[in-house]
Amino acid sequence: MPCPGAAGGRLVSAVDAVVPRPVAVLRLLAGRGAFRAGTQVAAAAPATVWDGSTFGHFAAALGLCGWLLLVADAPEKAALKTLARVRRIGPAVSRPAVAMAAAPVAVLLAVLVPVAVTAPLSVATLYLAAGAWSACTGLLMAVSGLHRVRGRPVLDTMAFGASGGVVLAVTAATLWIGWPPQTHLLLVLAGTVAVTCAALAALPRDWLPLLGTGAARGRRLLRPLARATWLLGVADLCDALCFAAVYLVLGVSGRSGQSGVLYLALLPAVAVCQLAIYLLRVAQPATSRRLRGPAGRAGRARAVRLLGRVERAGAAVAVACAVLLGWALPDGRAPSPGVMGGLVLVVLALFLTVMYAAYLVENTNNDVLAVTSAGAFAGLVATGSLAAVVVPWAGAAGGVVALALGVPVKAHVMRRMLISRNSE
């Protein structure tokens, strides 16, 4: 929604941190929906022209590099929380946020260009292109978040609509011509970089690193913003690394051929999670404003109740997964669609519940940010450990089981830490 000081580098008032009108939200969802449709098609359609081994390597590269999106997008979450609570925001927060989001993209592109020129069809090019595309998408998300708070949500819609169009066009060409995964990802990356540069150019000059004035204020805010970005980003990063850990164990255990099965099975759930994350980001400034100060206690209490439900469900899920795997995969065969679908639904339900609880905690006060990061790290350790035991035997299905059982561990650590802080 338009707000005073939305244009240029003028001030943005905390009282303008409100949830956009339903019509505006629908427009935003249209842009992200086009992007998600493009990425869904781009992920699945090449399986019709590539052999199983080639598609498995492609899926493994995307799965292992997916966490880089969250590294580049982490500053958005910190900026959206901050802007709802301070009045002098604009350039002073935007500049370091953009710089932190762009840094991983710049590093990956600097490494990718010479590798792609000298060895365009190498494994290194495949993984670097997948990582750079993931990070560049995260940067585009961060920049689009700044456009939303400036009162220009249409730029978010246009950016992700264009990015989805790029992905669909390149995928259609790949299906027609039969390009290898490296060429496919390099072209998708080139289009995404162009869209991201256009989104950056649409920001006011004062909101861009190295171009704005008021550097002293920006330096004062850099440390607290970097701390918030780190604590908020670690939680999301650990969640993404849980998935990367499963793909890694599949490859190390000689079951990389099932990476494609796992990737296709998780695609719908990932799409739902990303839609939920986006809706929470749209509402984050208003939520941060609402849960500021004493109201945060009620938000944390609700989070504790939700986490307790996930803990209780975790025990039942563990028993059900043990019985299901023992019955459906007695000799390590590839999982059936019904088994994979049921396991993915379990992961989705648990993950969405914990994600919303963490969202409530993160938007109360900065003192409890360590709760979500510690819980996410515990979940990563649990998922990796379980994957190392189950995946070599059960393959892709074992990977989903490890993801499902890692979420209640995360919920337990978060709930105990919140209870301990409240008692103190």
C-alpha cells in the first residue's frame, strides 16, 4: 500500500506497516504463482528428454544448492522486521541489506564465469550455475521486499512474472533442442540476472550501496542489522541444509539415482512452503508491529502451544514411519508413489506448523532470535544423523523419513528454550 515517504529516500513511518489489501495480495500472488509454475515445469519437464542419470545429477545440483537462495534472501527478513519498528529507515537499512544479499551472488558469478568458459559441460559448471541461480533468486526476493515496503508491490509482481517467463521459455527451448543441464541452467541464470538488475535499477539511488548519502547512519545500523540477519537467516539456512544433507547422503551412499525421485516428490511440498513463506513475508511488517513489546508474550505463548503439538505428533510419526518402511521397503526397493506421497504430507504438516511458530517468535523481540536458530541447528543435526542411518537402506523414502523426524526435534529444542526464558 502507498505510504508516506514511500518514494525516494524519504522517511517510512512505522505506523504504515499494515497488511496489503486483498486485491494487492492477489496481484502479488499472481507474480509469484507465475514464477512457481515456471520453476515447477523447469524442474520436472527435462526428465522427458534427459536420461535418468542426467536428470539425477540435475536434481542433485538443484537440491544441494537450494540453501543459497535463503543466504541471499536473509537480509529481507531482517529489513522487514526492522522497518516496522523504526521511523528513520529507508536508505540507512536498504543499503546494507542489498549489499549483504548481493554478496553471495557476486562471488558465485565471479567463480562461475571462468569455469563456464573453460569447461561449459563440466560438473563444476552444473553446480555453480545451480548455486548462482538460487542465490540470484534470493537477491530478487530481497529487492522485491524493499519495493513492497516502498509502496510499489507491482514491481514484485512484474519481477517474478518476468522471471517465471524466462524459466518457461528456456525450458521450452530445452525440450525442443535438447540442451544439456549446464546450458539450461546457464540460460535461466542469465535471464534471472537481467530481471534482478532491472529490479535493482528501480530502487531509489539512495537505497543502493555505494550510491546513497548518509553513510554514517548506515554504518551505525549495519551491526544490528547484520546480527538480526545472521540470527534470522541461520534458522532458514539450517532448514534448507536439511534437504541438502539428504541429497548428499543419497550421493555418498550410491543412491544418487533416486535423487530425481526425491526431488519430484518434494516439489509440490516445496511450492506450498514457499507460498506460505511469501504470505508471511508480506504480512511481516504488520506482525512485527503487532507483537512489539508486551504483546510479544502472547505470541510466544501461542508458539509454545504449537511446538508442543508437533512434539506429541513426532512420537506417533516415528512409530508410523518405522512400520511403514518395514512393510513397504523390505529389501530397499524404490518407494512407491503412495508411500512417498504419504511421507511428504507428514513432513509438510509438521514443517508448516513449526515454521509458523518460529515466525511468531522471530517477530516478538531480538532477545529470543537465538531460540529459532538453535532449534533449526538441532533439527539439522537430527536430520543429518537420521539420514546417514536410514537413507543407505531406504533410499529416497528414508530421506523423507529423516526430514519428518528432524522437525519434532527442532520443535522440542525451541519449546524448551522458550519455557526456560519465560521462567527466567
